[in-house]
Amino acid sequence: MGAVDLRDFTPTREVISLHGLGFIQVKLGGKQRLHVWHPDLPRRACYDHSPIHNHRFAFRSTVLVGVQVNRRYSVQESELVLPGATHDLISHDGPRSPLGGRLSYVAGTAVVRPFDDEHYMAGCIYEMPIAQYHETPNSGIVVTLIKKLEESKSFHASSLIERGHTFDQDFDRFQIPPFRLWEIVVDALGSAE
């Protein structure tokens, strides 16, 4: 009998929810999502040490409001402790918790080097390939429309956390009620010049 794959690829069920990276995620049709960053939104407790992440899908992002900052990284990762490792690799392939996030665990270490920041104004479009590590250190209100392109079911997304810190498993994606999230989205879209 073959091995059983315990990885959970169940998507978020909610149409609108909070994300631990400090934005609201709105699921749209056609493999699209609206992401709304707002300075008043909470982030996971370890955010300052773990904003770097990747995706199991490639995507195209169109900036609708504000200036999107995208910082890509060169990452050497290993299941072993690498010499000079700066970060632990956090795998997000566990089942969804009652708080809406995936149960995650340390799956290795990584040596991380940033590339220069990219700044995209409203109307600009950029793309990210599958598994490219990046962060979006936005300030102020930013709204983007992303469209998933190629998608993989052979691996899960990962985050990187600075060594010596613990990943926050307790971020509650439902701590702000949907009606309030919609109010923030409408306000953000209304802030476009």
C-alpha cells in the first residue's frame, strides 16, 4: 500500500478574512483575490521576525491603491542546520486550526539575503513565480488585486522566522467581524485619488 499524503490543501472557506501578515484577504472568482493593507490591522505576534514567505502558486499583482513595496529574497534552505543560518524554515502544511491559520512547524533552516526593494504605484503590475520568497513591508493603505497563475500541489507555502524566535500559532483570522472588514475594504478603496 502506498504512503498517505497528510498535507492539507484546503483553502480558506471565508470570502473575507484577516491575514497574519497585516492585510484583509477577499476571495473573488476567477482565481483572484483582493488584498487590503491598512495600518490599523493586527498582525501575528511574531511578524517583526517572520514577514518573509513564499507561495505555492505564481501570481500577477495589480496595484489599485497606494504603493506596494515588494522585497524578494535569495534563500538557501536545508532540512539540516546550515552554517551561517539566519532563519528557521516554517512549513505551513498542517490542517487549518479553529483560528483559521494552518498548523505550522519548523522544517529546517535557511540563509537569507535580500534583493533591492521594488516599489509599485497604483496601476502597476508585477509577477511572482512559484516558491519565490518575498515580503511586502507596506506602510499606509495599499490595495492589490492578485490573480493566481500556475499552482503546485506538490509542496506547501513556507515562512521564514529569524532564528531564536517562535512562530505565532495563535493569530486569530476571525478576531475582526466580517462587517468591520468590509468597512475597512470600502474605506481603503475610497481612499484612491
